[in-house]
Amino acid sequence: MGEIELSEVQLKVLKYLYDSNQEIAQTRGWTSSKIIKRAGVEKREGKAAILYLAESGLVKREVKKLTRSTGYKSKPTDIYKVSEKNSYEVEKFRISNNGLEYIQEKVEQMKITEDLKKMIDEDILKCDTPSYELATELLAKYKTYIDAVKGIYVGWLDTPGVSARVIGEIKNALIAFKTFGYVNNQTNEPQTSVTVQNKNENVNSITMNINLTFEQVREDIKNNGMISDDMEKEILERLEELETISKDRSDKKEKWKKSKGIIEWLLKQGVEIAVKVLPLILKTIAEG
């Protein structure tokens, strides 16, 4: 199937039709009012969602003519058209084959994603105990799937210190991959893969606080005695540039484009600076 992006309400309605398919199929469809009530969505949004799903081919729409002889006892609530006196036409909906395939694909994708999340979380913890065997295992596991891992320079992996360096970079790549929603790219535009480079031989444990404010990061940078004056000035300039981007009214895609230069600069600065600035970039894009 072609890519169809559904809103939360649309997906909820479609998922309900999927779960109730056998029951609905017995009557060859339900009216929109019944579906909306059973699915537990707001009336206007639910109606719009059902119509969109029908237009997209994920839901099958049929118009049924009701008369006294067909068994209705009172005036239908979802009149599509009055055919004649005491005779009405109503719309009935049920999930289509395309809708069934769509939900099944989504369920499978969700399962894969959950399995992937669990595996990455476990491997991030494993990185705290580096070894040659672990380095070869993680490279084999992720180098064809995660761009940042694919780009890691390996060198002589069995040389003392190299395995620890490689595992440190893999850990940073996994954290970045997880932070960006378990995908390599954030938009359809060509992008730079995100790899947080660890320039130290030791494996660092990294925690990123996405609730940091620009002012908090500025103060942290100014009070960090390990950063040179020139580097401090450059970081503060980048923060000012990023804060300007965060305040404009652009959408997420446009903010991502504007932030790419900062990200490219950030990836060259090492873990200590990256973990301070990266959360602000994520926050800036998320507020688009």
C-alpha cells in the first residue's frame, strides 16, 4: 500500500473497525453515529475521520435504503437522503481489505519497534562493560541498520583501548538513534546522520536532560572550567543562534533545516558539549 498518514483520531477509528470487524460485517456495516459512539471519539472529529478513511479506501462505504418492510421502527439517526415518504437512505461503513492490511502492517511495525527499543536499551547497558566480543557483536548487529554505527572508524579492533573506544561510539550512536525516535532521518530532506563522537578512550555514561533551558545551558557552559575561552564563546554564539530558531514560527521541517548547521558543528565537538546542546535542538524542533 502507498504511504497514508493518519491522525490519532483516524487511526483510533480504523483500529476500532478492525477490532470489531466480525461483528460489524454481520450487518454489512454500521452508521457513523454508532461507530463514533462505540469508538469513543468526539462527534465532529469522528465523522470527519470516517469520511477521510472512506475517501482513502481504508473503509468501505455503502448506502442502504431503509423502509418499513426492511425493519426500521423509527426515523433513522443518520439519514443520507430521504428517498420517499417513510423511506430513507443511510450510510453504513466497515473496514475494507485495504484497511485490514493497513492496520496489520501498523501492528507489525509497532511490534518491531518495541522489540528494537528493548534490544537497544539492553545493548546500551552492555556498553558499560566493553570487550572485543561485544564490539564485534554490536557492529554486526547495527552497522547495516543505523547510519551512525555504519560510519564509526573501527581500525584494529583487537588492539587494547580500541574496543572500548568503538563501544563508546556505538553507545553514543544508539543513544542518539533512540533520542531521534529510532530513525536515521527526521524529514524527507537529505540530512546528516547523527553520531555523537566520543573522543576519549574510556566509555562514558551519558544522560541527556531534555527539560534544560537555554539559560541553564549558558550558565553551565560559563561555569565549566574545562572549556577554553574561545570554545565558550563559540558555544554561546551557537546557543544564541539556536534560541533564535526556537522562537520563530516555522514548522518542524523548517526548524530542522535551520538547525542542521548547528548539528554538523555539534558532532565535531565531543560528548561533553553534545549532551548539553543536543537536548535544546530536540526541544527546538519539537516545538515547531
